[in-house]
Amino acid sequence: MCDLIHYRVEDGLALIGLNRAPVNALDQSLRAALINACERAAADITVGAIILYGAQGLFSAGADIKEFGTEACFAEPSLPGTLTRLSEIHKPLVAALGTLALGGGLELALACGYRIGEPGARMGLSEINLGLLPGAGGTQRLPRLIGAESALNLILSGEQIDAERARMLGILDRIATSAEQLLDEARAYAHELIDCGAPARPAEAWPNPAEDLPDDFLARYRVEHEPRWKSRLAPRLVLSALEAACLLPMEEGLVRELTLFKQAEASRQSRALRHVFFAEREARRIPQIEAAVALRKINKIAVIGAGTLGCGIAMNFADVGIPVALMDLDGRTLNRGLERVRENYQLSVKRGKLSAVQVQQRMELLFGTLDYADLSDADLVIEAVCEKMEIKQQVFLSLEKFCKPGVILATNTSSLDIDALAATVSRPQDVIGLHFFTPANVMRLVEIVRCQATAPDVVATAMDIAGRIGKLPVISGNGAGSIGNRMLEPYAREAHRLVLEGATPAQVDAVLTGLDLNMGVFSMLDLAGIDVSFLMREANRAAIAHDQSYCCLAEELYALGRYGQKSGRGFYLYEGRSRTEDKEIVTLAEQLARELNVTRRCIEDLEIHDRCLFTMINEGIRLLDEGIALRASDIDLVWINGYGFPAHLGGPMHYAEQLGLDTVLNRILHYRHVQGEYGEMWFRPAALLERLVAAGKCRIEKI
Ligand code: 3HC
């Protein structure tokens, strides 16, 4: 038998081990080997039952994602066909689930009559994260096993559940005593089944999956949840598949599921989400830094600055059991910060996400101090003080004085030159940028900013520690705004300018949220604080001085003390979190437009889309050309995870590729012509974009 499968017959049992590293992805070759092995066992009269297991422990992470979008995806034996055949074998099949069974991996287990899992096993139907629905029987077999409502929740959430929850739901029949015992206990289970003459498959637990639900359950579910799905296709297809499970016999339901699956697999949204899946894995690979580089030990952290950002950063480390010293020079700020952390945790208790004991444990890991001398044993220090070079330099000088050699000195700056900051200290090789996003305890993105002198082991350690606290680290070169904020600048600039020209903040925001962005640019600026973006512009004054219209509306709001949501007024008016339009903004825009000789007119939504998005994409392409961003896909990750760009559009670079690079270039050139002096100033196509279009390339890459 080929080595994709370990096959042996022992004591009346056929043991079939899946052996395709690293995750037993069920590609065509593994499917073929699996079905051969199962047919062989089915035909062997000495075999009474069959056990499927992961030869290296892990059961299976499902279909091979690399096959999607290619012919191999449905090449025979197809996954649905393989699992249907397995479900017809007249001997009991026992799936022994080690470590993980996801997507098609869990569907494989569902096609077996019986399932046992190791205590630490996790399982789920995670297809939705790839813009898919389970397409190998999952939408039909799971509802018949655990009922339509539980199945729907599991499929739509893509959640991974643990063995105990799987047993409670009825997915697992048994949990083995330990991972080491899994195979032995699966054997014992199989023998019991043979001994009692158990059928190849037990009777369906839920032959009518919706029997306890009101007739209009699915229709009401759709109405209730659709607003959250925005324009996502996959959740809607899941619902249709579940409908089929409730109304049709199994065979017809499977046919319907396959049709829906093919629709999802061929969709742009799924292609985009698959791009994101691989982009996340690619982002971990950094040229010139070998995977084997020795990491620095990080056992204790210090965070300087007990403001919102510093506290959020500190929580990330306490959450995973790493002690953190939170330092501030001001006692009141420090106390308020510690209090804020406790309140945040208490909120999690209220939501049932943490227990009071866990909060206590986390608070005990947080140590507040006013004294640099207390940071002498920290392995990594992250400064999160205000965005002013002199203040940050002062902090770095103090750190140099008090911290031990080899400590990693990280700055959270998003706009300042980190090379200049590193030059303040005598150990620039230990300096790096760690740019967290607010709220730092929630947002997944961390930009890791590598400076001229940053040592490779410091970069590798920073990537590693970010992963340890559950973040998605993306490498960036040093430059004002790194990747995300540098692209934010033209995006926000165009939004401001469009309001001067006649759009309203709500119109601009509606175009962007209409594209499924989490927030429009003005709501985002209000949330982040008009004062914060003012400070970022301050750091960049020289570069924008030639344009009088450049965010003059925001400058005016800053002067008026309208700092956004926190002060109750910004581009919108706020009562708590609820937002209304403010007519004064229009009056202000009219007045500023008059002063600057900007003609006001009716602005089409398409113009808003093109000007905000294409200037931002253009800047991203420039970042790639300059080497600040390593890959176009890294830029996508930054915008998806830091700025709420919809993952099902694949990020701005992927989105541009889908629209066509020539379209992006032509629209930029169009606005360059029609916008007169302003167009000449700001609508300059990136040289790389021009080169890519001239070379007929469809993908954004450095050429
Ligand atoms: N297909 C192909 N490759 C896969 C894969 C899959 N299903 N799952 C993981 N891999 C690859 C990764 O790309 C990575 O490759 P690389 O080393 O070349 O970058 C390698 O396996 C290891 O994966 P990770 O780096 O992600 O390792 P982790 O330990 O961090 O995570 C995991 C492991 C939890 C399995 C994670 O990889 C994961 O979530 N995988 C996707 C699971 C999934 O969504 N399955 C459903 C597929 S769709 C399906 O089954 C359709 C069916 O219904 C018809």
C-alpha cells in the first residue's frame, strides 16, 4: 500500500492511518489511497470493523485548499463521492480523532458510523472561513446527527469545539482516556461493536433534523442574521443547504449540497478568502531570516505609558500568562490605567468569557510602577507614550540606562522615523517597531517594523511573541506610517476633499460600508480621535504643506475641540455610541470650499469609491516598490486586520487585481486630468503600477 496510508489488519480489525504531512489534507492522491484501503478492508472477510486515524496523530484538516479553483478539486475520486462510498460499506467504521478534525476532515468522521476522540481533540466545520460551505456531506449528515439548529450554529460560526462539547452535542460517541490511549480504545470500541453485532451505521439520531423547530425557523433565522452577513454569499448558501437537509431525503440533499458548494467554490469571495488563508501563512516567512534563528527569551514584558493603548498592549501579555510591568511617570494615569484594565476584564466576566478567578490571575500578572529601575529584568519593553519624537527619545535614553543588555526595545509609533529613534541609543540592533492597533487587546494586527540596524533575532523574536499573544504579525520597513497608516493617508485625504467638493461624511461612509468595510473613514477618524490624526499630520507637515485643502476640515474640527466620539462631536454628533449627521459640517465645508476656491457639486458614489480606494491602492503599490512592504498579500493582511477591510474582498491589493490593474491606473489618470491642480498634485500613478500594466500583469508583484 502506498505510504500516504498506513494499512494493517490486526485481530479482525483493519487499521487505516492517514499519512499525508503536515495536516492530512484530503487531496486527490490521499482520497484515492483512502478509498482503495477502505475497499480492501471491506472485501477482506477477516475484517469485522475498520478504524480510520491520523498516522501522525492529527486526523485531518479537511479538503486540500490548494486544489480549490483547479480541476483537481473535483477530480475522481471526489471527496463527496469518497465519503458516500465509505458510508455505504457494510462494516462498522470507527473514526479515531486525534488533535484536529476540520472541514472535510470532520465530514470524513461523520461518514463513519462511530467516532471516538482524544480528550484534547478539536473539531469543526471551518469552511465558512474560506467562503465555502461543507461540501462533502457535512450539511446533510451533521443535522441528522445533532439536529438542524446546532448544526447550523456550528457551520455558520466555523467554530472549533473541544471533545467534551462534541460529545455533549452527539458528534463524538466516546472520549478516550488520553491521546496515547486513543488507538487502543478505538480498537476496544470496534471489538465491542463487532461483538454486539452493531450495524455499520446506527440509526439517525435526527431523521427529521428540524422536528423540534417552528416551520418558519430558517426563514426567521435568515431575516435576523442577514444584516450581519452583509454581502457574504457563503452564509446564505449554508442556509439553503440546511433547508435541503430539513426537506429532502439524504441522497437529494447531498446533490443539492454539491451544487451549492460548487457555486461557493467558484465565487470571487471564496477565492479572496483562500488568498487570505495563504497570505497569513506566507506572512510568517521573512527573507534573510532563517527559520532556525535562535530566539531571545521573553519571560517578562514592560509597557511604558498607561494610556488606552499601553493598557491594551499590557493585557495581551497578561492574557497568556506573561508578567507585565506597566509604567507611567504619572501616578494618576497609572492608577486610572490599571483600573481601566480591571474594568475591561470585568466586562469579559459579565459576558461570560472570563471567570472572576481568571481576572484575579491576570491582574496579579500586571505590576504598576512609576520607576524605570523596576524594568531592569524586562526582556521586552514596548513604549506607548504620546506620538512625539523628543518624548520617545527621552524614554529610550532612560531605557538604555536602566534595562539589561539584550532587552528588545520596541516602539509603538505609527508615524515617526524609527531609525532616528534607534540612533538615540547605543544598541540600535535591539530596536524594533511594534505597532499595535487600538483597542490593542482586541485588534489582531501588529506591524513589525524592521529598522536599518535591527538584528535578525530581534525580528524573529518579535514575530514569535506577537504570535504567542494571538496576534497576526506583518513585517514592514521603516517609513512614516509603516504600511497601514501610510495608505490611510491618501484614503482619508480623498474622503476629506470629497466633502469639500460636495459629498457629506455620511455619503462617503455609506459608500465604504456598502463595500462591506467595517466602518467608513469618518466614523473611524471620529473613533480614533481627531486629535490623534492631527498629531500624525503634524509629524508629516513638510510633505503636505503644498496643499491648502489637505484635511483642512479636520484641522478646523481639531481647532474647535471636536475630537470625535470621545468628545461627543467630530464629523458626526454622538450620544454615547449612537451617531447622527451634523449639518454644521456641511456649513463648515461650504465655507472652507469658498475660501479655497473649490467648486462644490453633486458627487456620485462611484467617484467616492474610486478616489478613496484607488489612491489608497496606489500608495500600497508604491510601498511594495519601495520595499517597505514585502509582499502585496502582506498589505492585504494589514488592511483586513487593522482597518476593517472585508476579508471576502481579499484586501485592497487583491481587490485591485480583481477589478483589473488597468482599470485602477485609468481611473487614477482620469482624476489626474479632471481634478486640475489638485489632480496634478495627488493623482500620480505609482511607477510600479504603470510597469505592471505595461507588462500586461494581472498580479501585483515587484517587477
Ligand atoms: N489544505 C491544504 N493545506 C493546508 C490545509 C488544508 N486544508 N490546512 C493547513 N494546510 C497547510 C498550511 O498551508 C501550512 O502550509 P505551509 O507550511 O506550506 O505554510 C501547513 O499546512 C501547516 O498549517 P498552519 O501553518 O496553518 O499550521 P497551524 O498549526 O497554525 O494550523 C490548522 C493548522 C488549524 C489545520 C490550520 O492550518 C487551518 O485552519 N487549516 C484550514 C482548515 C480548514 O479550513 N479546513 C477546511 C477546508 S475546506 C473543506 O474541507 C471543504 C470540504 O467541505 C469539501
